[in-house]
Amino acid sequence: MGAGALLATAIPGLSRAAGNRFDAAMAPFAADGFNGVALAGRGGKILWQKPYGVAEARRQVALASRFETGSVSKWIAAITVMALVDAGTVALDTPIIAYLPDYRADSGGRVTLRHLMSHCSGVPNDIDAARKADPQVKLMELDQMEAVRRYASGDLAFAPGTRWDYSHSNWILTKAVAERASGRTYGELVQQFLTEPLGLKDSGLFRGESSATPGMAVAYATLSPPQRKLNGIPDYMAMAGGYYASAGDLFRLMAGVLDGDVLTPASRRTLMQVQMPDQHYALGGRTRVEPIAGQMRETAWEDGSNGGFRLVARRVLADGHTVIVMNNSSFDYMKMGQVADALMAAAYLV
């Protein structure tokens, strides 16, 4: 089935009892202050989705409300790179010096895209250190290669492939490679490989503070009293945390990538193949085998956060059962996982 045929639509004739089952699963979390959108689906069909609370001040959350995806942006980036692999533009195991000849030769001759996207490159997380030392760095725009020079050129902390270290600097380098090799901006690549073929209407890249994006929910540390919690993402960090989406668009994307023809079957398998077993980490995201509805099931396991945004997305690879939970009020991360568990259990009973 092609990606374009996997547009998310509600299953016609879903019984009131089935809808009530999902409502009941969400009830304790709604009572506990959950604010955002929750969705459950199967294959290319949305079974149930519902908004809760406020997007901003007097504006209610809607099904089309847009949320930052946090580190799920890394999975989106990995999908985009794998599309470039399919196109023959880049190769996962070619040292990045082949694409960035002006990068330092000692590191560039050893580090590959596979290392970068699985967080085992050894490139130190200098960007996080810089952002903590100077809050102004969060909103400072830089040319991509200048950002590489400042924040992704430190001495390797370990030999590539030997350890796991969650370094946002990996994605500054990955973006530089993708843009240099393709001759296109990352935004153009996302448009080409994801937005257009999947018909995404409420997804894309933001830069700076996302509150300026039309239709975006605003992030809060607390809702009562209202206290915003924003965390700027400059364009050079777009792969690390600059993607936004509605719940429906993220469902379309997951269906199109994992069951459609966005990627070749070989690249889809590579995308989801665990590289660092102790972390369940594949390329840009996790693949986990977890007990779901009484069975051990292999699942795309995507989590993200930035500022007050929280996101949990799960898709069972064998049958396409999917839950997506988006929040903009700093909801407890443990409870976000519990929401996903409750909705997934309900989905297997529908």
C-alpha cells in the first residue's frame, strides 16, 4: 500500500461503547489535569481522538492543534536521512569527511551517519553545555557549519561505536551532512519526503520559540496560575528538536513510514533496527519489545519533550496499533506513559 493511501481517517461505525472505552481509559488522567490531545488508531485508521483543556489562555485545544514533538524530531530526521540513503545521496557507513571536507579530519574520518543517528559517535554534547551556560544561545541563529564549528567539533569522548551518549551535537552534524550532500535545506527535504507525499497539513519545522507558529499550542509549566515554559530551538538544531505536528499528522506519518512506501523495505528495517541494545536505540528513536495486551510485541517507541511539551507515541510494528499522546502543560512523564498504556489496552479490545 502506498504512503498516500494511508491517510488517517476515523473508522466509520465505531460503536458508542468503543468510544466510551477510550473515554474511560482517559478519565483518570483528565481528572488529574491532562491537557492536550490523545489518539488511538490501527493501521491507517484513527479509532478515537479527543482534545483536552486549553491551547492558550481562552483558546481550547483542538484536534488540529500543533505541538512540539521534542526529541521525536530526531526520528523524523532519521527518516529523512534514510530517504536520502534510498536516493543514493548518502550512505550510513561512509565517514562524514566525504560530505564535509572542511570538518576536522581526525574525527570526520572515523564518524559516520550511523554513529551520529544512534548516539554512539563520541562527539561531545557541547551544544547542551553552551545552552546551559548562556540562555541566549537558545535563540541565537547561526549558519549550519558555524554551529558545527562551535558545538560539534570537540575531541571525541570515545571511539565511535563503542559507547552510547545522548548528544544533541550529533544532530547538528547530521543536518550539515544532509544539507551539504543534497544541496537542499532540511526544511525542503522534509517537505519533499514527508509533508507532500503524506498530505500533512499541520506539521513542519519551527525556529526560535514555537509560539509564533499559527495553530500551535503554547507550552506551560503550570496552568493554574498560567506560567509559560518555552525553550527556543534555532534552525541549526532543527533535527534535534525543531519539528511540530498535530496528533493526526503524526499518526499519518507513522503509518506512512512504517507501513507505506515513504522508505524502501530495507531502509525501513534499518531505521528500526536497534543499534545500541542496552538503550533499545535504533536510528533517531527506539524499538522496544514490551508486554502489550497480554503479549510481547515489538513497538516503535517514541518519546519527546521540550519546555512544557510532552509527547509519547507507540506503534506496534506487526499490526499497526498506535497511540499518540501530546501535552503542553508539563504533565508528569511517568503518567504520559500510563496514558499510552491505558489507550493501547483499550485499542486491543475494540
